[in-house]
Amino acid sequence: MPAQDVADWTPVHTRRLILRRPEGSDEHAALDLHTDPRTNVHHPAPRTVTRASSARIFHEIGLHWYRHGFGVWAVSTQEDPQTLIGFTGLSHRLVHARPALNLYYRYLPEVWGRGYATEGAREAVRLADELLPGLPVVAYTTADNIGSQHTALAAGLDRREDLDVDRGTYRDIYLARGWYTERP
């Protein structure tokens, strides 16, 4: 699949948010966010979330932008564009050996409950529908992460038990939009 026009994907403004391509200067804030124990409460193996593993994820986000012209955004508010409050966006992923777009969102606990994750996720899904039609959008989480499930549902995804994956000690549960068992 050819790369997207990065200008279509960044910066994007919603009613309250600025969604932009992450920069190197965001790395420290990203590592703090991803290693914060409060953002890992539902992680199946929270002890494996280290600054090194989080740095790898941050660099993978940058590489995805470079290769594909879109990806996971760094998020700030319109009121305070200099302060990073989280990450939201999409990345290519194989789900059950099928190309899909993974919907990702993670925000500072201090801004939870304000609807920012939903607002960013809705914009990601809207752009996927517009700019990458035909690719399903999926989100996966754990059964006890009700907040993440609510965000995916509010962004227009539906619960898809047929996609769930049993990992032995936990289960990845899936939500999806545009996932058809048979081609429409």
C-alpha cells in the first residue's frame, strides 16, 4: 500500500485537540506516560513496561510515520498546545493474518474522564474511513479495561468476540469497524 500524504494527517485539529506527528522532543514525555503505573493498570504484564521497551515503541511510531505517511499522533489541547497530554492514532497491523489499522490511545491520567481519548479516536476513525477506505479499524484491550472498551465503542467500533485471542493468562478482546467475515 503506498504511503499516505502526510499533510492529510498532521496537524489535525478537532474541537479541543491538536493531533500532530510526534517529534524527537516528545520522547521524554512519551516514556513518562508509557511507564506510569497508572497507565499500565490493565497491562497483562506491567513489569515488562520499561523505559527501554517504551523507547522502542516511540521509535516504532516514528518509523511508521516515515514509512506510511501517517500514524499515532502526539496530542495536546487547543488551550495549551505546548503540553503533551497523550497519544492517539492508527498503525498498520495484521489481525488474524488480515491487514487492518490498529486504533491506539493512551493519555495522562490527569486528563482522564474529559473525553479527549474519544475525541481523538473518533478523528482517527474518520480519517481512516476517508483516506484508507477498505481497511478495517480494530482496537484490542483486556476484558477488565472498561474505559478502553468505551472509547473504542464511542469511536464507532463494535465488539467482535469472534476476533478475541486467548493468551493463556489473559484474553485480548477486540472491537472493530469495517471487519467483514465475508467480503461485502
